[in-house]
Amino acid sequence: MSTPELDWFKSSYSSAQNDDCVEVAVTEVAVHVRDSKDVSRPHFAVTPDSWARFVRFV
């Protein structure tokens, strides 16, 4: 999935060592998720509702 110019961010709870984190980029139609250790790998996207359910669960 190629989505240019997304505004990626990490959680404020991410460790200072930048290990084991994910980054997200939110758009009107999707929440994009990628591995912060290897941003060249493909990312995936879910609907905002699905992301909200996931965040409430964890």
C-alpha cells in the first residue's frame, strides 16, 4: 500500500531507545500502522472504528 505524505507519530509512552514501537498516521478514512524500526516495510490500515475498538481493548 503506497500512501504518500502521511503524518506518522509514536505514542508518548514510547521508550527513549525507540525499540518495539509502532507508528500511526490518521486520515479521515483510515488509521495506518507501521513498524517504527523498519519504516521501509509495508504498513497496514484499518478503519477508524476498528482502531478505536482495538485501543479500548488494549
